[in-house]
Amino acid sequence: MYQNQETLCPKCGSSDLGKGKQNGYAALHPVNKMSFGSDIEYIICTKCGYIIEGYVKKPEKFKGTMY
Ligand SMILES: [Zn+2]
């Protein structure tokens, strides 16, 4: 992978990508923790709708939720 290479959708090959955001009630919440959730940001193919990448905006909130 080259740094400046254009990202293509692995499903349909389109380079027409968009950015989406999930917040409010759709935010991702840590398991077993009384805590506010974190917004999620997505890189989405605007042609077929495939989610190429998804980022939790505050990953530190999910530390220690596995055990
Ligand atoms: Zn696609």
C-alpha cells in the first residue's frame, strides 16, 4: 500500500467515497460501563454502500471492557 494511493472500494472498485458519522443514540457504548458512548466515523463507498473503515472517536472509553 502506498501512502498517496487513492482508496478504492474493495467490493465494487469505486473511488467515490464519503465520510459518515454516527452519534447520539446510535453511538457505540462500552459494555458493562455506565458511560456516555463514543461517536463513530465511517469511510463509506457512495456507490454500493460498503463501509471501508470505521473509527471510534474515543477508543480509550473501551479500555478494560473485555474482562
Ligand atoms: Zn463500493
